[in-house]
Amino acid sequence: MVLLQQGDVAAVSTVSTVLLGLADQDPYARIVSPPLNSEPEGLGMSRLHPDFVRFVNAVLAQMHSDGQ
């Protein structure tokens, strides 16, 4: 990101989640093409927080059921 902001690189290519994070951090960064491929994503959560795990699972189930 620093090299992009300093103009030392003109573009970067990486997974969508990283690109979204970069674009969120810098108002001048833009995602200019659709994803090049589809990649599975994963989430890791501590077993010490079962309420959070249930919450995330419920959100994912809702997204799956409504097509998001």
C-alpha cells in the first residue's frame, strides 16, 4: 500500500479481500476490474467466544439463504 501511495507501483493484484481492504484504507485506491477467479474464503474464531461463533454462523446462514 505504501508503494502504491508513493507512486512507486502503478497497480497491485491480489485476492479480493485484500484489495477491498486497500481500497477502504485509501480514497484514491480503486478496484478497476472484476475478480480474476473465484476463491473460497475461511474464518477463524476462538472457541472461547461461542456467542460470537453463533452470531457469525447465523449471519452466514442468512446470507446463504437470501443469495448474498
